[in-house]
Amino acid sequence: MLRNASRLIGIAVKATDGEVGSVADLLFDDRQWTVRWAVVDTGGWLADRQVLLAPAMLGEPPDGEHHAFHVALTRWQVEQSPDISSDEPVSRQHEAWLFDHYGQEP
């Protein structure tokens, strides 16, 4: 299904124990043009840190009733996620670290 990616920017992301932040950007696979990662701006609670979440972690986009993505992660898991650099591409090794940290399969 095709969706307008720009409509996802700014949508809140909620962990099992509270709000994490909001979607700040999307990172695309440059060969297949699919979304590989959502960049989540954690706002004030984590010193304006940005973290990566795989689209599968976000699940379905919010509809009229739900105004946030609900992820099956805790705020601690997000806080302890590997750092990202916005100036560099996400390597496959970095992706493996992220999936391992979140306890997810690639």
C-alpha cells in the first residue's frame, strides 16, 4: 500500500511506559525506495536525542482514532539505543546492533 510519507512526520511515538517522542524523519533504502528507519526525536526527556526505529516496530500508521504509533518497547530501551549520526548513512553493522538492542529480527 502506498502512503504519503510526509504525513508521518510529527506523529507521536508511545512506548509501553510513556511517550517517547515523535517521528522527525524517514530514512529510505536507496535501491528499493522503501522506508528502512524512522528517526524519532525524543524531545526534552532524552536531551533532544534522535534514535532509529524500524518501521515494523511502529506497526500500522495511526488512524482517526489513534494519533500515535504504539511501540512494544520501553522508554529505557529507547534511551539505551545505539547512537546515530545524522551525517552518515546507517551501515548494515549499525542496523544489526539496533535490531539486537531492541530484541528484534532484521
